[in-house]
Amino acid sequence: MSVPHLSSKLPVSPCGPRPVSRRSALYPSYPDAPVFRGWGSFGVHQPALDQFPFLIWSGLVARHSRNPHVRAIHRIDPRGTERFRGAICDYLRTARGVHCTPDQILIVSGSQQALDITARVLLDPGNSVWVEEPGYSLQRTVLNAAGCRLIPVPWMRKG
């Protein structure tokens, strides 16, 4: 009995743009970071890229890539490695007085991903959320996309 070649059974995907959800229109386009437009580091989220130790980083990547462990790329905990989460717990305990366990830590790629996950897990469409006014505009974007009702809370600078 012959087995047909698998590729002959796979559906052909059309090329070109794919439709996206209407909800995606709620997110603003994200222009290049200020540092790439020559403005320097004018954002809280913008690191001083000119200070990054690229030579040290590339040396570490090369050294750890020569003798990889299968565990490093297989069955990775989506929350981040327990050792890394444990180190964050140690830091939070000593520097901030926060008592937590590695199971309470989730490693994300940045503040936007953290806000998006938080909104999806803790909020339902229609929930009221109090936000600082003025405040972080991309936070508003995430909360609006989650269907939340934003309640601005003005703040004043004293002095």
C-alpha cells in the first residue's frame, strides 16, 4: 500500500494581505522609536542603545550557542525560566520588600504585552477602569481594545 505524499494534501494559502479583526483598528500604528529618528532616548521605554555592551552580549551569545543544551530550546516554560523568575523574586525581596514566589512572576517582552495580558486576564468588556489623566496613552489603547470603560483621574503636581 502506498502512502500519498503529504504536500499534495495540504491546502494552498493565498498570497497577499490577510484580513485582520476590527478590534485591531483600535491600536495605533507604532512609528519608529525616537532614537532611530535621531531624537535620542526620549521615552521611558527607550533604552540608551548607544550604551548597550554589544561586544559582551555577542560574546555571551556565541559562547552559549556553541554547546547548547536541549532543555534550553525544548519545553520552555512560557512564563520564563524558573531560575530567572527566582532571581527576580530575590531582587524584589531585597530591593523592594516584595514577598513573592517564582510562580507569581511572568516574563513578557515589554509593558505593552504586560498590559494586554493583564487586561485579558483581569478585565471583561464593560468593566470600569480608573486611569491617570494625563497618563500613558498606549495603556488607554489596550484598555479601550479590551472594551473597558475608562474613568479619567486627574492628577496635579504640587509645588
